[in-house]
Amino acid sequence: MSKIAILGGGSWGTALAIVLSRARRKHKISLWVHDRALAESIRRDRENRSYLPGHRLDPNVSVTSEIGDTISGAQILVGAVPTAHARAVYSAAAAGVPPRAIFVSAAKGLEPATHKRMSEVVFGVFSRESAPRLAVLSGPSFAAEVARGEPTAVVLASRDASLAAELQEEFAAPNFRVYTNDDVLGVELAGAMKNVIAIAAGVCQGLGLGSNPLAALITRGLAEMSRLAAALGAEPETLTGLAGLGDLVLTCTGALSRNRQVGIELGKGRTLSEILAGMRMVAEGVGTTAALVSLAREAKVELPITEQVAAILHQGKPPREAIRDIMERPQRPE
């Protein structure tokens, strides 16, 4: 029986603890929660009332705010902390990670300060000698629906095919189907980029726009994602799979999407600071947008939607003006 240590007690980390406790293979599961009081509350109530209310944890899932206790003896570590805090958390864990451990990154976004993908952050934290074997978990998966046991398909990417196959068996659970992929770069980029397009989708709804603009936005958003991913070396097919198109559709249309909700409020005229002040959970697209704009400029790739989202978020550009500028760009072939 392997031990899985989940770093991050937000909605996604908690949902993973729940679904992995149902996995066909039995595991010891330990959930690390940064806030001591929240950890005690979850341990006592068997429910994360702050981030995932209404969903009970299996009695065998241990919960602690001591990171050393969480990772001690773990064969598999799952990183489910917001990207802005990932480096600090993984650095705190690094000294206690067992040799030849497996690290599964489950965060979708880029590190705001460095624009690095989470796999790059992990390899930057560990020495070459102690670096864990790495995989990335992504795909269309709202935490609440996963916790409820609704049918969900995700993708697990690793450059090591045998590792991906091993984790596929470890993570498989009723109504939780895991596909494998070897394009770590593409899966990570897709998971980051779709959040920004989802903000734009929310803006359209907040402005009271209909289905035509949403369909165009998703389609052209996917084209934008594909251009940057290909320029950076990803496989084009990845962007049409679960991590790309699948997660893009989910975050652009689903009521549980935090990034879409930020966009809705922006479309209604609220400022970003007002919106974020009222949110407990992180909308990764807010911190990722500027990083993607920077990466695109380095790669000489046009990202018109992402650039307009950045202008709305960080320059106070009126959403209707941003839409007008996109619609008035020079005509071109699809």
C-alpha cells in the first residue's frame, strides 16, 4: 500500500484526497493544510467547510499542518497549492522527500514572478541528485464534481511512459478516468492558458452578450493557445485533448469556474481589486495573464485575446473597448 501526500488543502487538494481514497488501489493518504486552524477543523469535522463544503473525507485520510508529517514515508507527492505559493511550499518539503519519490503537479498556471511552469519550479527546488520523478495532472475537473463522484476524465502527462502507466493505475477510481500523455510542456501550457480565455468568456457574460461571441471566443481562444504552445515546442494534438479543448470548454462555460467568475464581475464594471477582495479561492488566470503575454512576446506569437485580458486586468481598460479592438483587427484567413 503506497502513501500519497497531498500538498494543499484547498478545494482541489481536498477533492483529490476524496477521489484517491476511492481508488481501486488502496493508499494511505495524508493531506497537508497550510492553516493550522483549518487543518484542525477538517480533522475534527471530516469536511473542508472553507473550500469544499458538503463533501466528507474518508476516515483514513490523515490531515495535518505539519509538512514533515505529511511527506514522511510518501512514495507519491501531489502538489495542489496555488502557483504563486508553490515554490515556497515545495522548498519546505524538499528536504524530507524520500529518494525516488514521484511528484505529481496538479496546479494549473505559471509562477507569476518567473513565468515558469510548475514542472520547472519543481526541478528548480530539488537538486539534480534528489529530483523526484515527475508527472502533471490536468484536464476538465471541477473539484466539487470530482468530490461528488461525477464521471470525470483527466490526463496525466510524463516523459517517462512507465511512470505515467504506473500512476494511471494508482489514480484510477470509479468515475475518475485517467488518460496518459507524454507532452508535459503542452499539458502545462494548456492548463495555464485556458484560465485566461475563461476570464474573457466571463467578461462576455458580464456584459450580457449571447452565444455567438462565446462560440467565437472559445474557438479563437483555442487557436491562440495552440499557436503559443506550438511555438514553445508542444505537440499540437495536446491542445485538442482533455488538457486543452476539454478544460477550455469547462472553464469558459461552467458555473464553478473561478476565472470565469472574475470575468463576469469585470464585465459588470467592478474593479479587479474589489473582485479579489471578495474571493477566498485563487483564480489562477489573474496571475498567469501577464506571464503569457511575456512568453508570447519572446516567442514572437500574437495573443490578441490574452493581451486584451491583460489590459482589462492590469490597465483598467473597459471591457467593451477591448472587444471592439479585437473585432476591428485587420481581416485575415482563419
